[in-house]
Amino acid sequence: MKFFLKHNAVYIILYLLLLAYLADILLNHGKVQIHQYINGFVGNVSADLFFKYITELGDGLFAIFLVIILLFNNVKKAIYVLLAYSFASLLTTVLKNVVFIDSWRPGFVFQYFVHQPLKLVQDVFLNTGNNSLPSGHATSAFAVFFSLIFISKNHLLKCLFFALAILAAYSRTYLSQHWLIDIYIGSIIGFSFSLFFYIVFYQKQFSEKFNSSIQKLISKENKDV
């Protein structure tokens, strides 16, 4: 654990500080007001193009593609990233479709309740349905990129992964697909599962028990066959 904290504490602290800063904004401003402010930045050609494509890093297909690449390098790392992503996405899906099924997206709210047109990025489909909370893209981005932060030894790569997680999540609000609270909760879910499965896979006392359980399961299946 000391090794883990030594190499990752700065990124965890930065993320926690960001959460605290955003929590202050969310507690003191309405989500419509916050979104109006963020939406005011839309219209810059370079920024629009950047966020149009960076948002794809939070897509499930990117996560699967990354896992496939990792399989050729290190199977354990690939399984770790896959489980962190899968369990985080599963929880987000349940929350979206069971708990927060009536959470409407910005496009719907601005059209029918705020009666104010949103500034949109060209050629980006605007989802105006429900199931807004939490953001699946933010969940995926934080689960994947924080997993990569935790297993990477290169601090330049860690900085890159940290930035990509934030930018991919922020893109969902920039593109008016989600509210700030959606990406806030999504990021917490993704981060939490990346940390949980790191402990399972890489902290000795836990990883030994995990590996032992897997071996027993395999042995039992072989005997049954």
C-alpha cells in the first residue's frame, strides 16, 4: 500500500480536491444555471471539434478495444481494467434504468421547461431522453483511465490519463448530453471501482486470496468434468 500511495497519492488528492470544488458549485448553484454557464463556451471551432472526438474515450467500445490491446501485453492488467470498467458500468446502468429513470437530459429540460435554445456542436446528435444520471461515459472514462493510472509507472502517462479522464467526462456536459451532477456521480463510480479492483488484484493480502479462490474454482470444475 505504501508503494501504491507513493506513486498515486498526488492523482487521488487532485481528484478529491476537484470533487470538493465541484461539490461547492453544485450545492450553491442550480443545475440549469451551471449548464447555461458551461454551454456559453460552445461555439469555438477548435474546442467544439476537440470535445466532439474526445468524448469517444468514454464509450464502451473504446474500453473494450483497450482491453484487447492490453491482452497482448499483460493478461492480468487486461482483466483488471475489464472488471473495473464492467462493474462500474453495470452499477451505472442499474442506477440509470431503475433508480434515476426520470432524470431528464439538458436537451429535454431546456426545450420544454427553460424554453431556451442550447448552443450545440455541429454534427453531434443531442440525446433528449431520460436516464441522464449518472453519465455512462464519465463512469467508463474514470474506471478505465484511473485503472491505467494505478498500473502505470510512468508519471507522464499518469498525467495524460488523468487529463483524459477529466476531459472525456467534461465533454458530456460541453456537448449538452449530461448535467454536471451526472458526470460528477459517474466519475465517483468509475474511480471507486478502479480503486477497489486494484486492491483485489495488486495488494498482496487480497490478491493472494483472490488468486487462491480462482485456483480452487478451476480445480473444482476440472474434477467435475
